[in-house]
Amino acid sequence: MILEPTREIAGVHDLIVGKIQRFFASTGMKKAVLGLSGGIDSAIVAALAVDALGKENVHGILMPSEYSSLSSVTDAVELANNLGITYDIVPIEKIYKRAMIEMFRFFELGKWSVAQENLQARLRGAILMTWANRFNALLLNTSNKSELFTGYGTLYGDLCGAVMVIADLYKVQVYELSHYENSLHGRELIPESILTKAPSAELRPNQKDSDSLPEYDQLDPVLHALCEEGLTPEEVVARGTDAALVERIVKLKKGAAFKVQQIPPVITVGEHPIVPEFKQI
């Protein structure tokens, strides 16, 4: 499905593409690399990178684990083919299992830990940074604003990179921009299966983002009210939002503050960016 774009999202697209171009020009670098998960965030970052740098300068790396669905791999491959970019597939299952063996004393047998999820993310970050170092490229980060404000990301893992491309966009805006990208090119660069699947980090069996976060259509309006509009939690509740939901989001946001201080530079598109001025692009 290709939706009719809004003028505002068209401006956001052009702003991000221009800032990617200026950032790369300022570093003297031409090539970009990013992880392709089969999800919406990496899909739109890949498409924006192609718009900015040309398909010949963008490379994707698929890093499936034992928790990755087959559809995620096939979706990522289809995306890469649609965009005309090169890609590699580097499975992390054996690397992850070896790391778990070497660090067995850190874990309780038979009991799942979030540290195991973070380990997978950090292994992927190491692979991406190795490719970037080896082939003189810059790593594009694919985290969005909804995830950053709630701490839904791994330091030194999926939060690593030279620049954060969509970190000033909420998840709902990521979907809008993805539909616009398809409309701009007149075809489904980003496959419909990516646009319609339930978001998941795929770091444990049957995982979905909604296991850890409120649904994005509930989360993003509250975050926007708190961060862009500057409302207090009490004022958000007074608007008619469930108090327990607001309390949960405020707690997530407070817990994520230390991560935000350590993220790469962010391409900003709004008047209220997520990070201090020295990290804005």
C-alpha cells in the first residue's frame, strides 16, 4: 500500500537526507553500513541512506540469531534487493553460544536474563563496527526516539554508530516516513510485510516490543506531551490519559536518562531534540 504523503513528512525526509549528505561530507567519508534486521527502523534508514549517498555507497549486514524469524531474513533481503544495495549475512548464533559458554558463571542455568539479549545486540554492534573499520565506512544507527526515551536499546550494541539517523522521530513518524519513501519512488522499496509486522527486537523467543513497552500509539502521544509540549505528568493525566500509563512511561524515561547521555550524534528534525546541543546535527 502506498499512502498519499503529507507536506510535513516530505520536509522531514528532505531534511534528514540533506543532513546525512552534509555529515558525510564533513568527515570525508563516502560509504555507510548498517544492520538490516527486517524491521521498519533499519528499512527506513537504509532507504534514506540510499537517497542521500547513492546505492553504491550503502552496505547492509544481516545478523540472524536462533531467535530471528525466517520472515525477518527474507524481508531484509527483499529490502536490500529493492534498494539495490550490497549485503552480507553473518549469523551470530555460534558466536553467541560460544560467548555464553565462556561467560557461563555470569548466568543462572535455565533462567533467562536481559543480559543475554544485550549480549546479542553487542555482538551485532561489534560485527558492524568491524566492517566499518575494515572498509572505511561509517555505521548508521537505526534507533528511534520512542526507543531512546524509554531505554529500549543496548549501550555499545544497537545504540552504537557514527550518527543516529531517525533518533529524533517517534515510532509512529517512522511508519509515516516509510510510507512516504515508497510514495516518493512510486513503488514498494520498503516491503509491505515490513510495514505491517508487529515490531520486535527478536532477542528471545516470540518477543514483541509491546512485551516491554506500551503500544506505540499509546506511548508516543504521552512522550510527545511530556517532551515536546513540556507538560507535567499531572497535566497529561488531566487531559484524559490513564494515570497508570503515564506513570509507567515517566518511570521508563527516567531510567533511560543515563543512556541518552552516551549516544552518538543525532540528526535533529524538530524543535525539541532528544539530546543536548553539542550532540545535534
